[in-house]
Amino acid sequence: MADARYVVGIDLGTTNCVLAWIDTQAEIDVDAPPVEVLALPQLVKPGVVEARPQLPSFLYLPVAEEMKPESLALPWGMAEHVVGELARARGAEVPTRVVASAKSWLASVGVDPSQPILPWQAPDDVAKLSPVDAAAAYLRHLRAAWDAAMPAPLVEQELYLAVPASFDAAARDLTVRAAEHAGLGGARLIEEPQAAFYAWLADTAGGWRDMVGVGDVVLVCDIGGGTTDLTLVAVGEERGGLVLARRAVGDHILLGGDNMDLTMAHAVRARLTDGGTTLDDWQFRGLVHAARDAKEALLAANAPAEAPVVVLGRSRKVIGGTVRTQIARDEVEATLVDGFFPAVDRDDKPRAARRTGLQEIGLPYASDPAITRHVAGFIGRHRDVAPDGPSAVLFNGGVMRADRFRRRMAEVLSAWRGSQVRVLTGSDPDLAVARGAATYGLARRGRGVRIRGGTARAYYVGVETAMPAVPGMAPPVKALCVAPFGMEEGSAATLPDAEFGLVVGEPAHFRFFGSSVRRTDTPGTVVERWAEGELEELPPLETMLTGDADRTVPVRLEAEVTEVGTLAVYCVSRDGTERWKLEFNVRGADGRP
Amino acid sequence: MKTVLTAVLLAALLAGANYWALFTIGGASSCMPCAAIFLGGPFVLALALAGILPALSRPRAAAAAEEPVALTDEVSGPAALAPPPADAALRLLATLQEDGRLIDFLTESIQGYSDEQIGAATRGIHDACAKALRACVTLEPVLPGREDEAVTVPKGFDPSEIRLTGDVRGEPPFTGILRHAGWRVTGVSIPERTGLEPRIVAPAEVELG
């Protein structure tokens, strides 16, 4: 689609989806490209369609007769599933029938994301979906909204799909599969924090060259409703101009604004209970909303000393049943600012043991709510990129709209560094990822500055060491690097020396690992031992060799980063005539088939 | 031809009734497009029916072959062309209730409650209703000036836009104090509620389990 008229960026978010586009036939200032955000018609109540810039990433599965079919019609006809604002709102009332956070299930969590497992722990009468199906349903909605509003179909445009920087090769593969299910197979991938960075570059209209300089390392701190995504971008120089390179990405941290809203609501509920007022589930949901509004008011610049929290009565007696209280700024400060952004030491690491009681079974929610500790751990792992820590920070995500959080985060980063860390301010943190993804598309066409990146991890296959069998002990595994850190899209790496004998007609398995910290390994490097967290096991790779049975074929491994941005590993026969693609086996709960 | 005449006559009667209903009940000039539909609608409908009815009285097969669409028009036509006048009002009411609990608020007896209790509930209702109202209708003042400041009422002003009070005499232009700047609706977008019974402005809620 290199000659497509529109360059389209899609933020397939954990809690909201956004679609932005650039018309390449319009006049374009490459420093400040004109990015538009598509209005997304969606059901907001049964029978009521409204166009909004964000499509909540929720999917609701109604029981028969719960809603009239005609009340679920969209401007372009009936959809297979209820997605968007109605699904989100209805899901809060009937949590067992709503699919939420589907994207986080695509990251390796020990279940097969292509199996119908959502809604997690739903009753038996619910026709469950796979996380891939759910993601595809959101993309189908975006596609239909585009096709209804724009002069040319979405499949014919150049598409960029933003994924968390923390997504490993398997999760990226599944995202592409979801796009294929939605008929958007050509979509290329871009990391979300990088997209946010592109959006900031465009916001400054070229002014970024005066805001950062050679040697700067920028921390992109993207905190959304459900996830925290971290990235380091380094500023360098080449032939007199500034160049940008994405140097490190963080782990998938399931911690975000929803945790904060729940924490605040629980604190208020506890106080009400002490005062003799008990809230039922319905009122508690109202409380979560009201507490969120109060939180936003109290964390803004020049906030009042306190804000009211009102939960209206449930029955027709709206006044009689109303519960009113207030939240003081000091309380928000103590609960949220100190709770989620404590001033920790620069050598601190996230604590694994403590549980906060705010988790849902199934997804690996972060057990340490202190975002600053997660950031400290991330920066600590990447001291080679920024020995003194980042010199500037770019905030993104709805949570970081709060002035108080931004200030605290900047204070903590400055304390670690021992000097003032600059805060780079982008516009609209809710829409930046989609806008930035479109801007990236334009940059790929040579119109605008590009951030260098490549793969965010090095990848390894496990090789069992030859040693005498010991009962009850698996032979130790060595890791053989097949793809180095920073492999660019469209490039390949081969391991000429290492050969494996594969038996035709039998499935071949390879244990598979990724590392976001080993940046210097080259294809063929063998890692004998590794520290906790240095290498992470991913779903295994497997393939079935076809041909004459019982023949043993000597093969070598070859890795390739596709144009789309996914990693493909092949077994290639010695003479190079036969090639088998290794596929991720996502069934393995702990990485083993 | 006789059919057409009869139809137009009936339409005139219906339009007349609509005119009366619209300007007595609804308040004059509130909505020009509505008036056009209510007054013009019967004529369009009548002429359409006059064309369709003779076709229907012809042999069934011929009618079906010539105008297959006409049969369905005849069935769904009247409902589609003339929605119940109260529909938009009901939709607005349902929105204000769903988003802001306005009907609950206005129908609840407030005598037994303290001002503090009423104040507490009103804050939430006010916020939500204000938001819903802003989404449904766009309002702007009729006169641009600031309230409690001098204003001139020109010659040939529209009495539906400006109401004169106090010592009213002589001829315009008048000079006076702007006491209330008035409200003018410049846009209406009340959400459609497809497939829902319009008279249900708040469904009953039943919790299971």
C-alpha cells in the first residue's frame, strides 16, 4: 500500500481504541503533519448511537431477549458483537458477560489466546471468545466506521497498528493474526511509547530540536487505564543532525488508572461504612465514577482543597437514597500520589510478594502498585543506556494528565539523577498513540524524522546440554541467540555454524527465550547461564517437517523480521532448498508444549 | 381525479388540525422543520395514497408486477412519514432521566428532606442534566449584551424574541436595561432511540441472582 492515499494509525488500546489518519494528497508540513482523528459511531445505550473519538475496548455478550436486535443496529448495519461504550457500561453492571482487557491476554499469560476463554470465568451459557477474536471485533468496528465515513476502504490504506513496547514476538504475532481476522492483514506494527513520541515530535512542529540535545535520554512514561509501558529514547548526532533511537523497553506492567480509581473508591467506601452507610455493588460502581471525577479535580493544577463525591439513590427515590461525602486533596495526595508514586530510592525494585487485593484472577496484575518502583527497576536494568537515568521525560496516557502525578514523577526522576529532569509536554494523551502511529507512517515514506529501533529484544532458542541423565532433573538448557537486539524490519539473520538434526514427520519443538537487556549478543552467541529476569521464556516454537518419514534432515536456523514487524524463525535445510517456518505454540502454559 | 380531490381535502383537514395542535400545544415558531412536516406531511401522504389506492384495486398480479414497492409503502408509509409528535420530547426526557435522573428528581416529594440532603443530590443531578442538555440542544442568548446593562431595541424587532416590560410606550427604537438575555436554540440533536418503545423513558430495573 505504498501508494495509498491515507496513512492510518490505529491505537488498539487495552481500554480504548482510536483511529487517526493523514491524507497524503493534502498539503503536508512534515514537521507538523495534519493528523485527523476519526469519529467512531458506537452504541452508547441500547438504540442510541453516538460518534466519539474513542471506542472503549469492551465486548458485551447479551442473553437472548435482553436487548432488542433492532436496538443494536449501527449506521452500517448489524454487528456480530456489542462493542464500545454500551459494552463498557453494561459490562460494569453485568461483569460476567463482558470481555475486557483482551489485549493483555495476548501477552504470554499461560493460556492460549486463540482459544475461547473470555469473558474469563463466565457462566456456561455465554458463548466465549478468544482474546484474538475480541481484538478482531474492535478492529472490525474501526474498519466499518472508516468505510462508512471515508471515500476509500480501509483495507486499501497504509495501516499502522500500535502495540505495547513490552509485547514479545509471540504477542506481536497474535496481534497481526487479530488484524488478519478483521481483514486488515497488511497492518504494520509500531510500539505505543514510540508512537507517543512521534505525536510529541509533531506537536512541537519542529521545535523538538531545541528541546532535546545530543546525549539526552528521554523516558517515555505511558500510563493508561490498565497498563504502564516504558521506553528509553536516546538522542544522538549524525552528519550534523539529531538522530533518535529507541534503546530499551520495559516489561508488560498491568497497573494503571483503573487501579487508582478503585483504590480511591475503596478508601471512601471504608470511611462511609465506618459512618454507618453501606453501599451495594450498584452504588459502589457509582462511587468509582464519582471518585474518578473527584480525583481528576483534586490532582489538577490549582486544585481545590476538597471535592464532593455524590452517589445518587438507586430507586426512584433519588434524593432520599443519595449518599454524599467529600474527598480532601490531602487524602488523594496520601492515597494516590504517595501510594502509586512514592519517592523511592533509585536502586529500588518492584516488590513481588505483597498483594494489593485489587486483582482479577487470570491476568498477571502487578503486585506492587508503586509505579515509581517499576520505573526504578526499569532504569536500573538499562544503566548502560543511561548511567545517570533519563535526562528528560515524556508523559502519555490518561493518568498522566494529572498535574500532581507529573510533578511527583519528575521530582523522583530528578532526585535519582541529581539534577533537574526536563518534562516534555505532548497534547491530548488519550489520542497521541493513534496520531503518532499515523505520523510514523508518514516518516516511513521519508516525510519526517524517524526513530531507529528494530526489535526490542534479542531472541534465543533453548539447546539442551549433553550430559548424563539424572532422574528428576531436567538437563540444563543453554540459550542460542537467533535474532539480535535491534534487528530492523525487513532484515534477516542466519546461524551458519549451528546445525540441528530434525526428524521428518515428527513435530520439532524449540524452547524460546527473549531478553530486553542483552543488547550485544549476535546470532550464534551461546548463553550458558543467566540471572533472574535476564532471559524470559516465551511460548515454544514448533514445526512439522513434511517429506519422507523417518528421514533426518540437518538444518540451520534463520530469523527474519518481516516488513509488518513480526519475527519469523525458519529451519533451513543444509543445501538451502527446503525451508520450514517455526510457529509459536501458545498452548504451553509455562512455555512448554 | 375524484380520488385525488378527496385526498387533498382530507389532507387539508388533517393539516389544519396539526396546525392547531402545533401552535396551541407546542408553542409557535419553536421548530420550523417540524411545522413543515406536520403541515406538509398530510398533503404528501394524501397524494401518495391517492396514487397507490387505485393501483391496489387493479388485479393483484398486475399491481405486483408494476409497482412491487407500493405495497410496502402503503403498510409502513403513514408511520414512517408522520412520527408521533411527542417522540422528540420523549427522547429528550428519556435522555435527561437516563443521564441525570431528572424525572426521579422532579417526581419525588422533597418535603421531608433537609436542604442539605436536597443540595447533595442536586449537585449530581445538575452536573449530569447540564451535560445531557448541552449534548441535545445548543443554546445561546437571544441578545448579546450583558444583563443589567443598557440595550437598544430596534424598530421592527420580533416580539417573540424580545419581551418588553416596565413603562412601555411610544415607538421603537426603545432603550432599556437588559434583565434577561433570553435563550435561543441554535441546534437540536436529540439521540435517536432505534428499536425502543418511545413511551418508556426509564425501564424498570430487576436485579437477578
